[in-house]
Amino acid sequence: MTRPLPFLFSLGFHLMLATVPCAAADDENVDALLAQAKHAFQEGRSDEAMMLAGRAIEAAPKSVAAHFLRGSFHEALNRHAEAIADFDRVIELDRRNAGAYDHRGSEQFKLGKIDESIADFDKAIEIEPARERAHWKRGIAYYYAGKFQEGRKQFEGYQTFDDNDVENAVWRYLCMARGEGVEKARDAILKIKNDRRIPMMRVHALYAGKATPDDVLSAAREGEPSPEELNRRLFYAELYLGLYYEANGMATNARTHIDAAVEHHVGHYMWDVARVHAERLKRNAQR
């Protein structure tokens, strides 16, 4: 569900670029520009990649591939509004492009536009129903929209896709806690065999009532992790401690840990979840 990925050079990002729809076969210049743009971005030359993608769009303004690729670049660079603009154009050109709706939904969420995010995720699933079972992002959006039953159902569906993900069990717990109370959520927490990511099994024990918050933080620091690995561990520890405290009605502790999670930046969608959550808590505190 939320495996940590090194920014830009992750396998997932390479696959995303590799699966961008190709330009028309008879438009060799656009094909060449897109190939060069992909290569430049993979090499870390983002400005050059953007320039090349822009040239491809100038050469073929109706190229779905060119707009999708540039939108993906903007997405990876956290330029959310610009990414949405490109995915908007893809959808104008191809109303059945499930990938564009899905990516736009992610970007909408990052801007705090939860309802718009859900609408895009729903559309992507309507076009390609096979996406539904694994769509944990929609489950998280449901949680922030206050649609806890829908969120619980989404996470229960995800369990049939990956039954060894502590985060999925926790988000189902969070939806249940809001709808049915913490005790029922704890008693019904999904069983996880062995999520190898430290400190996720300790996080699961916390939500199951078998560990303490200090146990989670201690687990995150165990051994001799590299600075990068320690940062990742502490991000997940702080995020799920914050959510735990919030579910238990401890608002001050929740905000402290969510803010701490945001300080531990990781190149993953879940960091944006923490940031969006922190921004919502800040706005609520100012009311």
C-alpha cells in the first residue's frame, strides 16, 4: 500500500514513464521528443525534460502522450496545480483515460480537495473496475471526507489484494473508530502476519492494544539504521502515533505527532497525507 520509494528514481516511477501512451506512430518527431524527455527526467535533468515535453506539445497540441508525460513530471516535482492542468487536457482529449483521472485525483487530494479527489478516483474505477480492489488512496480520501463506512469497505477490499500491510489495517481501524468506537475497532483489527517495514508491526500492536506509543518510537530507533532509513521509520511512527491519538480523542498529542511526521519528509504519497492532515488540524485550531 505505502511502500517507501526513493524520489524520482524509484522502480514505480520508471514504470509510470514506461507506460505513458505512445504518440501517433506517424509522428516520429513527437515520439523522439517524448523519449528524450523521459530519459532526461530519469537522469535528474528535470528542466530539460520539461522543455522537451513542452516542445512535443507545441508540435502536437492534441497529443495525449505529451500532456500525460508532462503532467507526470509536474506530479513528481510536487507542482500540483500544473499537473492537474495537464491531466485536465488529457481528459479533454480522451474522456476514457482512467490513468489521467487517477493521477488527477491524487493531485486533487494533495491540494486538500478531497471531494474532487474522490470523484476522480471513482471515475477511474468506473472506466477500469479492476482498479477498485487496490485503491487505498480512495479509502484515505473517504476517511477525510467523513465517509467512514465507504472507507472501511475500501480497506476491507484492499485486504484481498495485500493481506500483509499494517497501514491498511490501521486505516480500517480509523474508519471503524469514527463510526463504531475505538473498542470495536481494536477488537476487529485486521490480522497482519509480518509487515517487514520497521516499525509497522509495533504500530499494529499499538492499535491492537498490545503496545504503547513509546514502544513504537523505540522500535523505530532499533539497530543502526542509516539516516535516510531512520527518517523513514520516524515518519511512519509519528504519523501513526498522531492518528492513534486523534482516534482516542487526544487532540494536542495528535497534532504534535502529525506535525513531527511532516518534519520527516519522505518521497511518498503518505507524506502528503500527513501534510494535508496537519494543515486541516491547523485550520481547525484557528477557528
